[in-house]
Amino acid sequence: MKKCLMFFVVCLSIASFAMPLFATGQKEEEGKLKFAYVSKMLTHPWFIEEEKGIKARVEKLGLDYVGVDANLDDEALMQAVDNVIGQGADALMIVVTQQSLGPAVVDKAREVGIPIITIDDTIMDSDGNPIPHVGLPTVETGIMGGHALAKLAKERNFFAPGNVVKVMQIDMSFLSVVHDRTVGYKQALMEDLPLKDEDFIVQDSKTGMFEENLPVASAILNANPDVTHWIVTGINDDGAIAPLRIFEENGFPLENVLACGLGGYIMSYEEFQKSHNSYIVTKLRPFAEGEAAVQILYDYITEGKKMPKETLVPGVIVTKENYKDYEFTF
């Protein structure tokens, strides 16, 4: 039987937010530890690559592993959490379908005394305390993409007299870790370019996925026939490339478009191989995020090492000119 040292913290400090009340510390191992990953959409390239990182580190550390796909279904996510707990998981990594499920997920983990870490999407416990998190620096990543778009817009004379420039932002305003990217883009673009608040046309997508974004982009384009030049900010690759397809279908000249994706999936690689030069991407590292999540939980369980409140994995701007210098494996 596995032995765990249980302790309770009387006075919670800021540091204690990174060490919730879970079983921890110098675990005496009588068998392999089992780590579980519950993802909101394991069929998406981002989460596939993230799981590859998880599996690589799990194998390196000699752990057992179980991964479950919630397929964007809230009920399936909660059932998956129950299932991995029932299978004897010693640690839980999770990407929630809705941040509002966070307190319930944390309660389930705490009931059985297993540590939990979020990847990509942050959550809080029922007291409003953030759970240890691995992800991208959300606002900063948007700012990075915004500055890159602004630089290109200036170089390509987007704001010449007579031009009408608007910014298309397909957002998920109900998901903070995504919405922060949109905020970052806008901050940088307004800082660098002669844009006003009304020049930003923002509309939500339910999932942020490619097919879901197509009608959103179409509606924005058709509602603004006077626009001569578009700048597109992507909350992911899908949010930038879907509008490019809509522009093409409607005969809008891509030389008058600049779009920035965020992620750097295979679809970005395929976009760079097309004839146009209207696309750039902030390439991120989901593989490294998966690896980091496993290592943090492992160090916490086996050594009692505090879990950082936040572990951020930054990206880099990739363009048509330098994309061959990077691997697009997901």
C-alpha cells in the first residue's frame, strides 16, 4: 500500500497557493506512480503534441500513464476525472472544457488527496485560489504578435491615404487564457499604429476551431465592405487561417491582408508553402508544456518540492522567410 505523508497548513500565504492541500512529500514507492492527463480535445494538433511531451517525460521517469479525451464535453470531462481517480491516479494534469468547472474538478482531486496542475487553461479552487499552472504568457504572447503585425503593416504601407484598415479579432472572451491573447494583440497594435478602438472588430467563436471560425470571419468581412486592408489576430492558428480562406473565397486580395496565428501547427507550415506572404505565426511549444507539467508534479510527490504558481513557456515569431528553420511536428 502506498504511504503518503499528509499535512495541513494553518495559515495560507501566497506561496501556499502553489501548494494546495494534497498528499505529498517523499513518497515511499511500492509500485509505479500513475499520472493522468484529461484534455478537453485530444484530437486537436496542439493537445496531441502536448500529450507527446507528457508521454516522453512519463517514460523517462518510469511512470504509468493514462490519457482521456473529453471531446469538448463538460460532462465527459467530469466523468473522466472520476475515472482516472478510480484507476488510482497519483497526479492529475488537466485542460478543462470550461473554467467554471475548476472548483468542482479541484474538489474531486482534493477529496482523494492527489495533486493537480492545469495546462493551457487556468482554473481556481472554490475559495478563488489559483491552481498551479503551466502555459504560455498569454498577454505577452499577444503583444509579441501585435508588434510583429504592426511592423509589417508599416513596411507594406497599409496606412497610405485612402486606405481603410480594420482589425479582425475572432475571440473567446469567456475564456480568460484565450481572451488575454486578444487583449495583448490590441495593446501592441494601438501602441504602434494609428488605430482607434472602433477599428477593432471582435466576435466570439464557440470553440476557436477552424470550422467554427469560418462563418465568424465571413460575417465580419461581409459587414465591412468599405475596408481595404485587414489585420487579423489569431488566438490560435485556426483563428488566423480560417479568415484567410474566407478572404480568398470572396476574392479579397491577400496582399491587403496580414494575419498572425498563434501556436505553429502543421497548418501553419502548409500556409507558409502557399504563394501569398500574408501570414506569420507565434510558434509555441506544447511539447515542452507537457514535459514541464509532469516534472513539476513528480518533484512535488517524490521530493516535496513546492509547485510553482505559474510556469510559462514562451514562443517565437516565425515568418515565410524563416519558417524552414523550425520544425512543424503537430
